[in-house]
Amino acid sequence: MFSHLKAAPADPILGLMATYREDPRDFKVDLGVGVYRDESGATPIMAAVKKAEAARLAEDVTKTYLGMAGDPQFNARIDALTLGDHPARRDGRVFTAHTPGGTGALRVAADLLHRARPEATVWMSDPTWGNHPSVFKAAGMKIAEYPYYDGKAQSLRADAMLDALSKVPAGDVVLLHASCHNPSGVDIPAELWPKIAELAEKQGFMPLVDMAYQGFADGLDQDALGPRLLAERLPEMLLCSSCSKNFALYRERIGAISLIGESSAATQTASSVMLAVIRNIYSMPPAHGAAIVARILGDEALKVEWLTELEHMRNRINGIRQQASAQLAAAGVNGDFSFIARQRGMFSFLGISPEQVTRLREEHAVYLVSSSRVNIAGLNEDNLPRFVAAMKAVLG
């Protein structure tokens, strides 16, 4: 059965993690894996999460199934978090199911799209999160790219993107990052979202928004501006969200998929197909993390504490961006790295070659993926000078 199989290629990030763990140098710096790190280099459990978790464990009386759509309280409260007091919610046009992480939400979306329109193409930004193409290909969907990131200018190719979207055929799907674009750190500015909505209306394509980092760029409402505007302007869309980053619930695998239909009746019909998809993939989602999020969002004191912690995380990332940009410039590192301060979220491309990335790793124990994507949250006041010195040694 298995003797003819060939080994799958190693995931570049997971492989890098293994190499980092085996490196005996005590001054090594991990800028590869995409998790938030605090000033000490740890990925802690948020205080609000610990309190909500303790309360849940004290009150938990059953481990029975939740049902295919998952926790109803979580779904209602994640709707309020992602979409706010939106007309689509009041009109019964939104159906949300909680999923095993944001990746689970994307896979449900992919299978749902394949059932609805198997001939459709899913258009993704160039570049996009490395797992996006695999998830949609695995569901049998065709994929294509639209221009997005200008590697030389470290900025958005806005005109090229809009031109490409103006040619997307009716019935296709356009995957958009809500904020904190992974891997570039370059976001769609507020003034472009109405233009994207206009093109979607004109062309007849459907947006699928991946919102994995709500609250990490400029704030919860600011980071949700794009999907909220699309939901207001368009008859249909899909929104995939994740609680991995903003609640630091990585290993609990908690996400959500929200389907917005043109009417409450259309949403009800489409949601029945979504639930059938869920039944075929994982049947029912895990309960623990969703219950924690639902409790935090439903308890005013816990929510305030969580918002304070989230603000601290956001400010730390934005602050270390400013420091990294300033220190690279002060050290005279060859190249202009001012873009690091302008970008948002955990990631940026340094714009250096794979050979230079290898030298950073082998000679200086600074770990990042070969594309030069760096996790800014991996930097802190202790290791930032070492990172800057390594960049100076390799780039001149």
C-alpha cells in the first residue's frame, strides 16, 4: 500500500524549527516560526485566558458533542468581534461555525466553494501565506495569483492589483488578507477597500477574507474595516478568522468561518451545505478554546483585561519595528530598512538573498526562512543588537 510513496518535501518553517532546536549556540535567534513572542522570548498564556480557563474547568459538567457548527455562544460573540453591529447580522444573512483553527476554516471554505462552483478559480495575492495554495488545491480548486507585493519598493503594487482584479471572471473567488499580511507585512490601505468592493460588484467575483491577526495592526475595529465594508456592499462573501494570535490560543486550534449570503433564506441553504462539509471533514470542532474565547468576550472585566493585553502585544510589535528600523540605519547596514517601521503585523521580508539568509543562520545563529521573511515579534531588546550586528556582518 505505502511502498511506492515518495517522501513529501519538508515544510520549510517546520524544518527550520527542528534545525533551530538542535543548534547548541546559546545566542541563537529564532525569527522563523510565526508565533508572537514577548520581550523575554516566550509565548505566554494571556492572563485573561488563564482566568477564563480556570472558570470553565470549575464549571464544566460534560464532554458531550457540541454539534457541527460548534459553540453557539462563541459563534455569536465572534460575529460581534469580527463584523461588529453589522446590517448583515441583523438581517440574518450571516452564519458562523467554529472550526479547528483558521486553517480548518479555510479548508471548510475550500470544500464549500468546490461544491458550489467546482470550476471556479481562487485568486491569491503574490505572495500569500504558504499554506493557502495547498489548502485549496487539496479541495480540488484551481488557483491563480494577482500582483500584490513590490519586493524592490517593499510596498503594495496597488495599481497592478486593482488592474488584475478588474479582469477576474464572474464566479471566481478572490482571497484577501484583512490585515497584517502574511508574509509581507504590507496591508491594503483603507482607501482601497471600497475600490475592491466596486470591482467585486462589477466583475461578479466573491471575496474570501482571511482575518488571522485582528487587533495586531492598528486595533480590532480598524483591522476589520475591509471585511465589514465588503459585507455591507456585496451580496455574498466568506470570512475566515482565527483566535491563535489575538488570544494566543495556538495549540487549542480555534477559528471560525462566517458565510454571508444575499438573503437569510440563501444563507440558510448555503449553511446546510457548509454543515455537510464539516461533517465530512472533522464532524465537530473542539470545545475548550472556543469556550474560553466565548467567556472572555461575554464577561466585561475579562474582556477589558484581554483588550489591555492585546494592546500591549500590538504596541510591542510596532515598537520593535521602530527600533529595528532605527538600529539598522544607525549601524549603517547596507540597504534601506525603513519599510520595517511602516509595515504591520509580525512579518516582513528583509529583501536579502537565500545565500545571505544561510550566512545569517550558519555564521550568526539568526534563523529565518529562505525567502527572507522575518518574524519581527522574535526580536527584543536583548537580541536586537545581535541581529543588527549579524546583518551588518553579512550585508556590509
